[in-house]
Amino acid sequence: MGTHLERIWLCIKNALPKSARTCIWLLKIILPISLLVRLLEYSGWLAEISGFLSPLFSLVGLPGETAIIFITSTFGPLYAPIALITSMSLGLREATILAIMCLVSHNLIVESSIQAKTGSSFWGMTILRLTMSFLIAFTLNLVLPEWSGQTVGKALAATQDTSLKEVLILWITGSMSVIITILLIVTGLMILHNVLDEFRLMKKLSDLFAPLMKIFGLPRDAAFLWLVGNVVGLAYGGAIMVEQMQLKKLTQKEGHLLNHHLAVSHSLLEDTVIFVAIGIPALWILGTRLLFAIAVVWGRRLYNFIYSRNVIKRPLEG
């Protein structure tokens, strides 16, 4: 027992320096972005941007200024969009739709590049994720309840009497809760990853999830890589996924199917925790992503079936 405790303590000690470096890196991104949003709001430019993009985003039930958050999410990790969401005052319904759009399409360049190394097209995965973001948002806008009175984030009520000093004070106080949240979540996830690796639990856990692969439309052998993609994420788990594909643990066709699922639903642990921390309902995050990921895979399988039938039929007809 003592040995196990020592190993866990070692995992914690090893995680803390990595966590500190990661948090500092994240805060260098998050704090300037959140300050920029406050200043844009104060200057009135955010309202101008909102008016320009409002027609497009109104189709999915979102105000125009949320386009900035979605576009930001496509270029990097989710912490910067979260800082932006907490800098605005959005209804819980709108914040949930926006959160899921960001969850599907964040960090596109990095993650689509990783998927390209595991048997899929970079542009195919990028277009799939962007398309699914808007399709899911459009669907949620039809089915989500109103949740009237519930909001996420605190925006500055900008008036002519509002001083720049008040804007900065609001930014500092609002940022404190974001900083504390990030420190706790990143440290906790780093420790968890180290413990899973130290005790070699990933393989054991993947065996538990193997029966679910049939429902997902995936081969049973995809369970380990599915778990990697959902516990560690595509960016951090990319090396493991590339290695497993090179070892032929899955065929290229099977890897392509798995990538269709992971394009919509990956990093379920970390992504869910960080959005729940700002008030987004976990059930809607998990349920929505999994259901649409399953639909995408079965849709792809149907396409493959129809295509293969047509290919076989053409020589026979000829």
C-alpha cells in the first residue's frame, strides 16, 4: 500500500511543474484576450462587429459578437474562448450552443494535422468539424429550453459615464475566478494523466469501453484509441494515436471511421470539466457530442456501403 501511495505522490510531484508551465502559458493567452474584449466592449467596436455578423449567427440562435469567440476557438485551445465567454453576459442557452460549437471546432489546424497522420484528410476533417459545428448549433437552437434568467459571464454595461478605470477593475476581478479555475483544472488533469500512465490503467479502462464500440459504429479494437482521444485529447494524445496506427492496431479504413467520431467528440474529460466550471450543463455537452458523433460514423458507414455496392455493380454492368 505504501508503495502505491509513494507512486501517487510521485505522480503529483511530477505533475506540478508541468501544470505550472501550462498554466503560465495559458494565462499569457487568456488574460490579454479577455482584456481586449473588455476594451472592445467599452469602445463600442464589439457592437459594430455584432451588427455585421448578426445575420449569420442568428440562424443558430446566437448574437453576432459571439462570432469572435467561435473564430478564436478554431485557432487554439479552449481556454481562450472560455475567457471570452466569461467576459460577456450570455444567457445559459446561448452559452451552451456556443460552447458546443467551440468544442467541435477548436484547435483545428493542430488537431486536423494529427488526424491526417492517422489515415484521414486534413481538409476533410476540417470541413467536417466546421460543418458539424453549425449543424449541431442549428439543431440545439430548435430543441434547447429557454432557461430564462440564467446567464454565464459578466459583461460590462458600457455607458458614457463608465471610466476606463472601472473597465480595468472589472477585468481584474473577472479574471481572478478564471485564473483559479484554470489552476485547479489543469493541475487535476495533469495528476490524473500521470496516475493513469504510472499504473498502466489506460489499457484496462479501454477493455471496459470496448462493448460500446459496436454502438458507436466502430471496431472493438478502436477502444484504446477512442479512450486516448477522450481522456488525453487529440493534441496531447496525437503521438500515441500515430504510433498505434503505425503498428497496424487498426486498418486505415477503421482509423478513418474513428477520426469521424473523434472529430465531433473528443477530450470528453477535460473539455467537459472546463465548461461545467463556468456553468454549462454537463449532460448537454456529453449527450450532444456523443449522439452526433455516432450519427456521423453510421452516416459514413452507410456512404461506404453504398459506394462499395456501386463500384462492384459497374464492372458487372459493363
